[in-house]
Amino acid sequence: MSNTQHTHSENFLNRYVFSTDHKTIAKQFLITGVLWAIIGLGMSALFRLQLGYPELDLSCLKPLFGSYITEGGKLDSEYYLALITMHGTIMVFFVLTAGLSGTFSNLLIPLQLGARDMASGFLNMLSYWAFFLSSVVMLASLFVELGPASAGWTIYPPLSALPQAIGGSGLGMTLWLFSMALFIASVLLGGINYITTIMNLRTKGMSFMRMPLTIWSFLLAAILGLITFPVLLSAALLLIFDRSFGTSFYLSDIYIAGEALHHTGGSPLLFQHLFWFLGHPEVYIVMLPALGIASEVISVHSRKPIFGHKAMIGSLMLISFLSIVVWAHHMFVSGMNPFLGSVFMLLTLLIAIPSSVKTFNYLATLWRGNIRFSLPMLFAIGLVSFFISGGLTGLLLGNAVLDIVLHDTYFVVAHFHIVMGAASSFGLLTGIYHWYPKLFGRMLNERLGYIHFWISFIGIYAVFIPLHFVGLAGFPRRYYAFTNFDLFDSFTDLNALVTIAALVTFLGQVVFLFNFFHSMFYGRKAPPNPWEANTLEWTTPSAKPLSHGNWPGDIPEVHRWPYDYSHPLHKEDFVPQHIPLSPKEKEKSE
Amino acid sequence: MTSLLLLIASLIVFAIAAYLFKIGNLLDTLSQKPTEGKDPKTNHQQAVLFLILTVVGFVLFFSYAYQAAEKYILPQAAVHLSSISSLFWITMTLILVVFVLTHVVLFFFAYKYRYRPGRKAYFHHDNHKLEILWTLVPAVVLSVLIFKGLSYWQEITAPAPENAEVVELSAYQFAWASRYPGKDGKLGRADFKLIDSENRTGVDFRRDENAQDDFMPRVMHLPKGKPVKIRIRALDVIHSFYAPHFGAQTYAIPGMPTVFWFTPSKTTNEMREELKDPDFNYEIACNKICGRGHFSMRYILVVDEPEEYEEWYTQQSPWIQKHPEYLSPKSREEPLSQKSNNL
């Protein structure tokens, strides 16, 4: 198995568990991410049941959830908050950050750049195992007596700081913070490695402008992560101080549980600023890799070069930069100085410009292509659709004036679930369907894939389009029930429909899970370059690179950009990057 | 019993699905159908499905949006909501136009340029004029939205007018309390250290002159046509003052009082007539996750004609008159001796 460069003995432990090989680490991230997705989506199925059918008797779940299901067979209202908190945390961080970026940055950076491995295989291994530990701690927090963290995934103090305020702010919150600290360590270890590898280990001829857009997006996402995650860590540290050592960074003037606390002078808004300094770029840390994957996949399967290559890179950069300076649009109505609101509104709406450039470039890439509706292409088209639908409603929410009305309603829920949740999940799925042959050497079953796509695509729209109407009617998010207000007594029908759609979509993912695990062993053997793509990862002799080092002989040299699809001077409709320029092409370029 | 039947039924469904899957796979192997997106038949099917979905999706969406308009467009009861809703509908129209156009283009291209064997795509990847066009057009449209937004934002968040009615609204787990300044027009000082089960918002009734005539009604009243300034406090965790009919929303933050002001434009009675609902009431809700009872923090707000409001205002008796025992030294300063008295 091992090639000439790596002669150390391989046993099960260092091959599959403590592996420093980027492909194995990618698989570890992927499978951990998939497991987290099952848990995270399962939670949403449970709280959707509560929202759609509040009268439903859930006593049958009692063996699993114990006292979280009350005597009457209802979901406990505090546990409802725990569920939405953990759903958000799991989906944003564990599935869409670690599962998406962790998998594809690890798999593709060395393979597409023509490197034998990451700059530091050891750091890379640490990055996964920090994530694994963080997962274990977060998983453990689901089983503590008073429940896991319940203050919303944004964990605003004082609610998250005071166990008197909500049960989940006790041990559950401590474990949440501990787990996130480990998670941040994992992101930083990974990020440093990605950036170093991209800067230093490109093969001969792989200039920055010849890098596939996937690599560009991983690079920018890694830089964003390095800039912003440490701020979350500091926010979490200060919160730990407030919780455990009696400091008052975020706490002031609090009377709770019959007692006036000693804290004075702290500012809850400080936490919100620190949190969103990560929290907003985090949306893009999740979104950029998805967009990069979509760019690559759309180009390959349209058999056309990506339209406006430089504009795509430029808009990725602009989006990344702007994403760092718009955080306080989450706080328009927080009572902060209205002047700040003006500034952040201006900067926020500017993001629409690079985003629309990207959208139009995707459309122009499809124009006069020869589009193959293979599975990855379907998901990529779905991603573009979600990116448009969800992005557009951002024009409403980014406008401070309209945010007064729409803030924290279901309109926000619908907006970010489509643009961040659905679009990035589709980015993850696009990546899985496109690079599955590279990961496992086999193809996914097409028929099951088509079923999975249509259930997910229609299902997601059926869940979130109705929620826009619910939000316009003013329904607040994070409500356990809408029974206490005359204002919110409409839309029981729509809420039931959304729950059904969510359950069907959830069950649709079973098809995918079956396909994913079944094809690993029984799928059709993949040819070396199943999609007839140009990038270097498909130049290994078989679909699945067998060993450390990726290429058995020399690393291929790069002679062209990755998007020479349907080049008029070539008979084939694709020209891989390692093919030297033909004499005619040379003539033309001179 | 039913769950057992359900279990058996789902097992059967699963078994059938598994068999169909196996048969399908066998057939695929036998027919040697081209895969990886190169089967013209599948490509055609998928492209047509996208077209159907676009048409059906838009028909469903717009017909529902039209039918249910009454359900999701809230009746408005504050002056500044007119500028909010004009900006909302301008933006919404723009969004819908772009939403429809881009989706039609996306799915039409996907259909028109679907794979056909032997055809080659058009090698074309740069057009500076187009790039500039679709950078500038969004930029111009956005600058209109930004400009309008900024000017409305400044109006709405400007300091409240001098003559505004002042009301203090305090949020705590899981209820609201409102406090009016009384005849002197000045709210008494409040401090969280003075909070107890009786004096729930910690007003300094013992020392502050201004607090003596403050009153705390069970239901909040506001006059129509006059600016009102809500001083928002939180006593334990963050809450949010949220009154959808009035286009009002601001966090309530412990240690940092916030303010929102607006001018009610319809009385409760007028709204009852308009909606033909005699039981209608304006409601205030909490809109920031605050704990177990977050979903139940309801408070009723009544908007009166100015004369009715004056009358109601003068009828209210100060809190301290209603709770004379709060000032008696026996119960306050010497809680221990009171305990021994009871014994």
C-alpha cells in the first residue's frame, strides 16, 4: 500500500484512526458531519411536531426523552428551547463548518493543487481530533440532568450566564462553552494548515489565477475563520469568567430568583458585538466553500468555462471583506446607537452587489452550455436557486427600517434557512455527489440520487416559503406555542403543512444515507475521471488515490487554467490542466 | 396495537422499496444505459421537471400570496408604519421581479441547453460590458434603497419630541409592568437593588419625591395621535418589547434602559370596528428568548381617544396609595421582628 516516499508500517490505528493522510481526515470529517446532521435534523423534526401539531400526544417518545416529555405527553417548553439551541449549534458549526469545509478543504486542497499532502499532516490530524473531542463533549451535554444549553445558539447573556434563568444554563452551558473552545481550536488548526498549503505547496505551473475556484473559496473561508473565530473564543472566555468567577463583563442590574445579584457595570451588548463579529462571517465561512464547489461543478457539468473567472474571484474577495464589517445588522433593534445602525445598514446592503455578480455569472455559465443533469449538477442548480431566493430577502432584513418590523420573526428564520442552511447543505451534497468517486472509488446510485434531490429541493421550499408569510404576519421565532396571543392564532394550517413538509424532507434524507453507506461497498466502480473534469484530482491513475502521496510517480505539472471546457481548438470537450498547450494554442496566446 | 401495525406496514414498504431498488439496478446493468449525466433521456426528464416545477411553484406561490394577503398583512396602528410599509413594498416588488426573472432564466437555460450527444458548448467566458452592467445596475438600485432606508431610519430613531407621553415598561421573567409618571409628569427613580416581590420594578418609593404619584396599571393605555415614548427596562435577562401593530421593537436590556417612541394612529375601538372583531386587543409580546415562559409574555395595550385617555389617567391612584403597607417600618426595615411577631 505504501509507496516509495512513505515506508513506515501502516496498521489499522494509524491508517484509519490517527491518520495524517488528508483523504482519510476528509472522510473522518465527512462521516462525523453526516452523523451530526442526523442528530441536528432529528431535533428539528421533533420541534416541528410541537409547532405544527401542539396537541399531539408524544408519550411514545418518553423512553427516549424521559422527563423532557411531560406527563400529558407534551414536549416540555424549556426542552423545546434546548432543542432549537442545539439544532442551531449543531447545524451551523458541526455540520456546515466542520462537515463541509473540513471535508472538502482537506480532500481537495492537496489534490487540486498537486500536493502530496497538507503542509502539516500532524496539525491536520490534531484538527480532526479536536473536532472529535468537541463533538464528544457536545454530545455529552445532551444527557446532563437539566438539559443542554438552552439560550439559543447565539447564547446571549444574561440568559446563558445564569442557571437561575433557565436550566440549560447550568452544566449544559458549561459543556457547550468547553466544546466550542475545542471546536475553535480545531478550526484554527485546520485553517492555518489550509492557508499554508495553498500558499506553498502548489505544483509547478499552478499560479494563483490557475487555481480552481474551490481552492479560492477554501482559502478565503480559512482566512475569515482565522480572523473571527478567536473573537468568539474571547467572548466565550469572558462568559466563562462571568459564570464561574463572579466577574461582570456582560452582567449588570439583575434581580432573579428573589435575589439582586452583585454584578454591576457589565454590558450584555458587548457580548452581542463580540458574538456577531464571528457570527456573521461564520455565515460566509459556511457559504463560501459551498459557492466555490458550485462554481466548479456548474462549469464541469455545463461543459463550459465558468463565466467571468476574475469577477468571480473578485466578488469572493469582496464578499469576504464585507462580511467582517456588517455584524451589527443583527442588532439594529438592540438599543445600540442608531448611528451605528445607519453605518451597518449601508455596508450590509453593499453585499448584494458582489452576490448578484456571482448569480449572474452562474446564469451566464449555463447559457449555451451542454448541461449534463448528473446528480452533482442538480444539487448545484438547486444551490443557485436557494442562493437567489434566500439572498433576495436579505434586502429586506438588511434594511434597518424594515428590520424593526421583521427582526426575530419567522421571516428571519425563512431567510437564513434558505440562504445559509439550504444553500450550504446543497453545497455539501453537491460536493458529496461530485467527489464521492474520489473519496470512495465508487459511484453513488443515480436513481436514489434523483429521488433524494427532488424530495429535498421541493421539500425545502415547501418548508421555508410558507414561513415567509408566517413571519410577515409577525410570528416571533423561538416560541414554544402560539396559543397565548390572539395576534398569533392564525396560520395553524400553514404550520401543519410546514411540519409535514419537514418530516417528508427528513425522511427523504434516509434515501441519501442508504445510498451513501450502501454505495461505499456495493456501488459501481468509478472510472478514473467520471465527470470528464479538468482539475488535477482526476489525474490519479484510479478514481480513489490509493496511498499517501496521491500520485504514484511525479506530480503532474500544470499548463493551463482549470476551465478549458469545449475549447474550440480541441476535439474533446475538456482539456485537463496538466495537458501542455498545443502548438495552435501557443500561437494564439502569442 | 396501532403502533405495531404501523411498524409492520413500514417494514413492508421498506422491503418493497428494497426489492424495487435491486430490480432497477439489475435492469441498469443489463441495458448498459449511459450514466454520469450522459443519458439524453434522463437529461430531458430532469430539465422538463425543472420547468414544471417553476410554473407550478410560481402559480402556487402567487395565488397563495394573493389569497392570504389579509392574513399576513397586519393592520397598522402607528404613524411611522406608513413609511416602513412603503419602503417594504418597494423592496418587495423589486425582490419579486428579480426572483421571478432569475428563476425563469435559470430553469429555462437549464432546459434549453440540456445535454445532447455530439454537441459542444460555446467557449465563451468573459464579457466586460456584461460584467459592468450587472455590477452597476444592482449598485444603482441599491443606492435608492439605502438612501430611502437611511432617511426613514433617522426619522424613526430620532429623539422623541419634547411633548411625548412617557411610559416605563419593565420586562421580567415572564411578565410586563408599566409605570406612568402621574400628575407631576416625572418618573421616580428605580434601582434593581430595591426590587422585591411587592415592589416588582424596584421604584424608590421611600425616598424619591417624584415616585409618590407614579402609578402602575394592570393594562397599558396610550392616547391616539400623540407621540409616546416607551422607556424599556429589563430586570433579569434580555427581553424585547415587540408590538407588531405599532411597528415597534426594541430589546429590553438589564442595566441599559432603551427607548422606542411612536405615535398611535388608531384607537382600540376603531380597530375593533375595522376588523369587525369586538374582542380585539392590541398585544405586546416578548421577542427575545428569555426562558421557559418566553412564549407567554403577553401584555395588553389600549389606545384611547385623547379625552378618554386624560380621564383614565386622572382616575388612576398612585401605587403607594394602593400599597400603604410598603412604607410601614414594621414590614420593611425589621423583617425579622415581624417574623417574631407572627410567632
